Amino acid sequence: MKLLRYGPMNDEKPGLLDDQGRIRDLSDHVPDINGSVLAPDRLVSLGRLDPATLPLVESSPRLGPPVAGVGKIIAVGLNYADHAVETGADLPSEPLIFSKAVTSLSGPCDPVMLPKNSTHTDWEVELAIIMGRRAQYVSAENAFDY
């Protein structure tokens, strides 16, 4: 099951992509695709739904950011050696940690605003990790508990 959010910017609805690539509306089952909906027990419940019983979204709506209610974005720079080499950067001896504004989230076909005087823009595919609950100084052995 592929969950998604669709509709006008800042007014997205929860949905899923069925096995024929069509969008089905989940609004009667969840208010949005957010952290609580992505909890294991809620995902199990959604997995039990028969997509064919969900309302079909007839148009081809805009796809929004995949998750709502994001608290913060913490990122790691130059974490892929190939990408670092491609950019001409040296591999860091320690991870480069930085944050991004949650307003930087976008749908797959949304426009990306570039700074007016930008001379170099780089693209990168991001991988997201959603923490299920607050965590601080968690050991590797206990990471999956969060």
C-alpha cells in the first residue's frame, strides 16, 4: 500500500495508490497522513482496508508532501560518497548536520524556488526517518523502539 497526500497546496487530503495506480481517498478513515497515522498499529488497520471500497479520485490532482505535521527536519550533508565526489567536495570526517525549514517540504511536481542570485543549485533525493516518539541519546540497540 502506498500512502499519499493529494489536492491543493496546504489543503491536501489523505489517500492511497491502488494496485492499478489510481488514487483512492482515505478521508473517512484518517484525518491526514501524519506521525500518528504512521504508527505500527494504525498502519496495520489501514492495511486491512480493501482499496476497492474507498472512493476513487477521478481527476489527476496535485500530489503534496507525503507527510503532514512535520515538527522539524534534521539532515546529514555529504552522506553519500558518490555524491560528495560528484560535487568536488571532500568527504567529511564527521557527519555534517544541518536543519531545514518544514516549509521546504514539497510535492513531487511542485515548483522549487531558487534564490535570485544563486549561481549553483544541487539536487538530491532525500530519505526520511519518522521518529515515533521523542528520543534523546538512544543506543543503536534500542533504535527500533522509537
